[in-house]
Amino acid sequence: MKKKSIWIIVIIVVLIAIGGGAYYLVNNNHQEQAQVVNTKTKTSKPKKKVIPKKKNISIVAIGDSLTQGVGDSKSVGGGYVTRLKQKVQKKYDVPTQAYNYGVSGDTSTQIMARMHSNKKMHRDLPKADIITVTVGGNDFMHLLQRKGLDLTEGDIADEQVKFDKRLTTLLTDIRGYNKTAPIYLIGIYNPFSIYLSNVKNAKIAFVNWNKGSAKVASTFNDTHFVDINNLYQTKEVNNKVKKDGVNPYLYKKDHFHPNGTGYDMMTDKVFEQVSGTTKEWLYK
């Protein structure tokens, strides 16, 4: 009887041991699986947040004849403004409108006067996503008309100081209507290779003029200077100008404004800046 009891006890102990071992194995397996799941959860990369694009883009172009598109010899018309609109719409697949407020012959003072009086500009500027500005070419032309062949590098430097003050006022006025849209200020270029050959260091004067404008632009938020001074002044072009007096990128009737190809080149420079700053205008 005693032997039978002992065997019963042994069997019970063995069963308990087997049951405990099985429980340990199962429970340990579940823990390992949970650890694997947790590890996968921790190591998996978070989903990249998608920032929605705006449904429409509005470009407001302010300035002189370069904004108006004088000299454009191609059927597209509208100078750099129409081309910029097309490039933005095509690359970013978003409906784009452009409002062109360029007037041939306007100086910085006249552009500011129009801004104060033009009700359409007052309506469109606050809604703009992109603002472009061309200014300064006519200010320089007026200086050239006053001084003629007696124009000196010093005269250009003096006028530049006055112009920088007017430019500061102009950009301040624009920011008064729209505080957030990026502004792309397009510099002036030297089309006067023939006419200013007598002015010592004329090229340097144009470089300094643009440096002054770039410095003014840097004092305003989200305002970018687009330097086009060297677009139409390559060595090949200069040789051609010296040979037959014609710049292939300028309008033949005035040798001052860009032609269609010239506007293509200008647009590429502006679009380079615009496409590099999408976070300032494309997204909500």
C-alpha cells in the first residue's frame, strides 16, 4: 500500500513538472513574440507628413517695361511674367494666375505712385502668393539722359544711394499690402556696352548698383534678389557687339529691352529662385 502511495506521489510530481515546463515554454514564447512585435514597432519608420499644396497660385508682377514685356519677339508674349506663370503651373501642377502691373518708362517713384492709387493692385497684392519686381532701369536711364557723355562712375554711385532709399520705401509699401508672400526683386543689367564705352569702370558701377539693391532686399523678410547683370554680357556677345553693334539677346528696335530669347533667359533666372523657395509660397 505504501509503495502504491509513493508511486502516486511520484506520478503527481512528474505531471506538475511537465505542466510547469510546458507553461514556461508557452509563456516564454509569447513574451519573445511580443518583444519582436515591439521591436518592429519601435524600429519602423514613422510616416512622412504630407503638407498639402495650395489649390491656386497667384503671381503679382510690379514694375517697368521689363515686367510689361516690351521687346518680346515671341508669340508667347508678356515677357518673363507669362513664362513664369507657365513654368510654375507646369512644374507644380497647380492652377496659376498672373497679374501684370508693369508700365513702360516707370521709375521707382512712378511705380510707388501707381501702387498708392491703383485699386486693382490694392485688391490683388494681398492675395498674391508670389510677387516679382523690376525697378531701377529707368532711374538709371534718366541719369544717363541728364549727364549724357559726361556721365562718370561717381555720378552712378551717387544716384545709386538715392535709388536705394526709394527702393527701401517701395519694398516697405509692398509689405504693407502683403506681409508673407516672397518678393523676387530683379536687378538691372547693362545693355549700354556701346553707349557707355567712354565711362571708366562702367561695368563695376552696374555691379555695385546691383549689390546695393541686393543689400536692401536682404533687410526684408522672404525677399530675394535675382541678379541678371551678366545674362547678356558674355564674351561672345561682347565680341559680336564690337563687330556689328548688335546684341543677339536684345530687341533690335531699341537695343535696350530683351527680345524673346532674352526673356527666356531672364525667366530661367527668376524661376531658379522661385523653385528654390517653394516652402514660402506653394504650401498651405
